[in-house]
Amino acid sequence: MITLKNVILRRSAKKLLDGATVTINPGEKVGLVGRNGAGKSTLFALFNGSLHEDGGDFYVPKQWRMAQVAQDMPETEESATDFVVGGDTRLTELRTTLAAIEAAYAENPDDADIGMELAHAYTDLADAGEHDAVPRAQALILGLGFKSHELDGPVNSFSGGWRMRLQLARALMCPSDLLLLDEPTNHLDLDALVWLEAWLQKYAGTMIVISHDREFLDAVTDVTLHIANAQLTRYGGNYSKFEDMRALQMEQQQVAFSKQQDKIAHLQKFIDRFKAKASKAKQAQSRVKALERMERVAPLLAEADFTFEFKEPGNIPNPMLSIANASFGYEIEDEAPKTILRGVSRSVLAGQRIGILGANGQGKSTLVKTIAREMGALAGEVTEGKGLNIGYFAQQELDVLRPQDNPLEHMVRMARELGSAVKESTGEQALRGFLGSFNFSGDMVKQPVGTMSGGEKARLVLAMMVWQRPNLLLLDEPTNHLDLATREALAVALNEFEGTLMLVSHDRALLRSVCDEFWLVGRGVVADFDGDLDDYQRYLLDEAKRLREEAKIAVREAESAMAAAAAAATAAKPSAQERQQRSDQAKPIKREIAQIDERLAAAGVERAALEARLGEPIAPAELADAGKRLKALNEEIAKLEERWLALSDQLEALAA
Ligand SMILES: Nc1ncnc2c1ncn2[C@@H]1O[C@H](COP(=O)(O)OP(=O)(O)OP(=O)(O)O)[C@@H](O)[C@H]1O
Ligand SMILES: [Mg+2]
């Protein structure tokens, strides 16, 4: 059970929690919700012990094992599978322990204590699921949308979004009593999202998940914690129930508040009227007391609403841009370039509002990045209209912010770099005012960006983009991190934007409300998509089916190719003499294989018996012997298996 009693939590001058009292029971699936910057991630820092309460009591059982998704981008040459296996912290610890004991044992093979430790280390490792760690990790990786040929790819070779998925898989790999997930759906597409929902529904421990995605929360949570105005409130229900309950509560509070206000006014009138009269003074006095004693119903604090708008772009070229017979993709050193999209010929006209659709990995971001000049086209032409001014928002854009610098410094630098290209006032006061219109208050304009919440950073990137007065907006997943109200504000602003819009998003509500035509990126080309988003949903399902079919066909083709090869081999029959020769050569090999099989079977039986014995209470000396024996046996088995493989290769070569 996790309990908070009157907990106070601060971040510099900000009081994020003021007297929070809440209980979370074991096994509960909790959604933690609230506006950007409300303090959700900070509360996670309290849960995982990296931050301490500034007042009150916080308790989480010491023996609970915690798993959470690391927020940083992994940088390693390790393979995806190894990286995810590494998330099983218990296994990793046990492996390190074993290595240390093995080293000690190598130096002192006769030390009974070390022998015993070694034996224990082996059984602990087996108990921790050493034998199926790799398949467990790979099931997670594949579930999150990776292809099977990517399992051994180095982590560094994946794009940012995919690396964050590996980070998620790593957390799920860790056996835990408490699972903390901070916006786990940000980097997922629909397929992976559905898979994650199913996985979490089966998770047996206590889970707390932060998310701004209503449907996801409804699918995986049954309790909601809401942070607002430094208050933490628990609601028994998923997100939709929470919204209903909160609406009702607010309504009731509003009614109670107005009733009380009436009563206060009434008392006050009485006091004012009678305090002048000596005969009534006493009554007036008691009313004054009543008024003082009255427990006030708080007025409703409406959560600060936030709206913004894109400025009218100065001039709008038409066409904005035209692409002629171009290929898009990646240059790879010393290799042929990897073409993702080919034969792309399209123009983008002033005022078009294009939603870019396509399954994950089909090249949506490649298209957008090339248009944004982040990378060049492999072939063909991309011609820009005169005066084209692109506002590009990419997921990685958040990393482009400088953690040490504050929002004002970011704005000042940008203003200086763009100079007179943007006809905006660049004085500090003007920039402050501009930031204020994006809800960056007086204090926040000086707060280092590195300490800001995810949503606040995204809002800053958005603000910087708006300031540049673009006439073509290229938005690649702009709603990740944004809370529901800010998404709403973005949708409104995009709807009023007079320039051209190209939008990649998994947020179907946003696509529906701001785009009026769609491009489909898939199967190596860019095509018009004639249909609405429901058609698109069907397309995605069909596409998934097609890919599965293709995989099946590939398997079938490989099988028939193998069968053909085998048939060809039998067709080319060797002569009787050759056959005799080969069978003579094969005999000793077969004999050795049979011997190894026998020895392997016996060793396997002995190993099983030893492992069982090690699990029971036995005398230390015997335990040490058993440990040693087990190690020797494992080594022997490994050697035998290797020899067996080599022999069967020889045999196969002879048969061919
Ligand atoms: N070290 C710090 N110094 C000053 N302010 C901080 C610091 N760390 C966090 N904050 C502020 O505390 C507030 C809460 O941040 P937190 O990351 O917990 O928000 P959140 O609820 O997770 O928001 P989001 O939905 O955007 O992720 C934010 O306004 C943030 O700017
Ligand atoms: Mg957060």
C-alpha cells in the first residue's frame, strides 16, 4: 500500500502539492492525470525515491520492487535484445554476483564457502528465469512493433522514437511490484498501443500511469488520481468516470458555494443593519461570530484556459513547393543509399491542409524531413516557392532546446538569428509578452528549460514556431506531451491558420478537425488517399494483414525452394561406389554422435538431480561439492553440444 498523509511537495518556489492525503492499494491500476506542469512527473520522483516530501508523510513498502521507463535516449551499441534483457535488474544483479563468485572460485577452488556461494548463485539465476530471458525480451520487442530481423540490431541504429520503445520494453522486462509509466504511449502507433493495453491489463502488480490519452487510460486503469491547484484527489474509476464525477462535484461545489455566498450576504446585512442599535448589538455580535466560524466553500478555480493563434503569414507563394520525380531516403556510407519513397511528384498549393497518413516506418517522417530540408532528396527536384517560410515541429525538436537556457534566452537567440527576416518586435519586453501569451508566466521565462515538464517544453517549441510566422507548417506528431486543453488550443489555432498545413499525427481527432485532404505514404510511394479516417482505419488493418500474408508467402517460398534443392540433390544420384565411400566416411562420425547423445542424456539427468538437491537444505560441505560438480557438468555439456554440432555439420556435408 502506498500512502500520502498531508504531503507537501515543492519544486523551487512552486508548491506542487499542498497537504495531499491519498492511499493506493496493492494491485490497483491508477491513472495520474492533470494539466501540463501540474506535478505528475514530480510525484513519480517522490514515488521512486529520487525526491523527498517537503512535509507530511509518504510511505511505500520498502520491499516493493519498482520498474519505470528511463526518460533518456539510450546510446549504446548493445543489441536491442541484450538491452531489453538488461532491464531485468534482478537477473543483471545475479549475473554480476555469479561472475564475481566464479572469479573467486577460480582462485580458491577448495574453499567450501565459495563453492556453496557458487551453487546458490546458479540456483538463484535459474529461479530468476535466466533460461527464457531472451525469448521474454524478444516477445516484448516484437509486441512493440519491431520486425524480427531487428532483434539483434544495435540500439544506436534505431531512430529516437524506436529507441524510446526499447526503453519501454526494458521497463516491462523488469519483474516488479510497482510499475510507474510516464506517458508511455507518446512514441507508439496504433498497433503497438493496442498491444501495450493488452499487456498492462494482464500486469499483476500495482501500476501508476501518467497519460493525456483518454482512451488508453480508460482501457488500463480503474482508479484516477487528479492533480490540480496543488491538490491531489482520488476518484474510484477510469478516466471517463473521473470526468463525470468531477463534473458533478464541480457542479455541487458551485451550488454549495453560491448558497453559502447568499447566506454570508444575508448575515452581513443583518450585522450591518443591527450593529448600530444598542438593543440588537448582542445579536449582531453572535452573527459576526457565526460568520467567522463558517467553513468556507472554496470558489471554483477554473483551470487557466489557454488559447493561441498563428499570425497571418506575410506572403504566401503558390505553389508553395513542387516535387518532381523525386526519391527520398537515406545515404549510407560505403553502401547504396536506402530509398524509402520513389517517383514522388506532387505540388503543395497555398491553403492546402494535408494530413499525412501511413503505417509506422513507411516514410512519413522521411517525407516531412526532406521537405523541411533536414535531409536532401536522393534524386529528383524539390522546388520551393519564393518566400516559403517553413515552421517545422518534430518530436526530436524537444531535444533541440538547450537545457541550461531559459525560454527567454531561447527567444532572444532565435530573434537574433532570424534578424529582420521576421517582422516582429525583438525587444525583451515584447518577447516576454509573447511568452506570456503562451502561458509562460513571469517566473517561468527565467526557468531553465531542462527543469520544465514535457508539456511545457512542447509548448515552448510551439511558441517559437508561431513567432517565426511560417506560411507552411510541417507538424510531425505535435500533440505528444500536450495535455487535452492544449491539444484543443492547437486544433483551434490550426483551424484558423491561413497558410498551408502538412500534419502527421496519430491523434485522429486532430486530423479530422484540421485536415481536408489526405496523402497516404506506403509501399514506397506517396499517393492521394480518397477516403475519410474510418476508411483509413480499415486500410491500416488491411495493411497489417497484407504484411502478415507477405511474411507467410516468403516462408512458403523459402520452403519450396528448399524442397526443390532437396529434389535436385536426389536427382543427381551418386554412383554406387561413391555411396559406399561416403557411408564408410560417415560411420565413425555417426558412432561418435551416438556416444555424445548417450553422454548428454546421462549428464542431463545428473544435472537435474543436482539442481534439485541444491534446492533442498543440505550440509555446507556437500553443497559446495554439488556446486562444483554442477559447474563442471555444465561445462562438459557445453563442450559436448559444440562437438555434436560440428559432427552433424560434417555428416550433412557428406550427404550433400
Ligand atoms: N528543478 C525545478 N526547478 C523549478 N521548477 C521545476 C523543477 N522541476 C520541475 N519544475 C516545475 O514543476 C512543475 C511540475 O513539473 P512536472 O514535470 O511534475 O509536471 P507534469 O505534471 O509531469 O507535466 P507534463 O504533463 O507536462 O509532463 C512544472 O511547472 C515544472 O516547470
Ligand atoms: Mg510529466
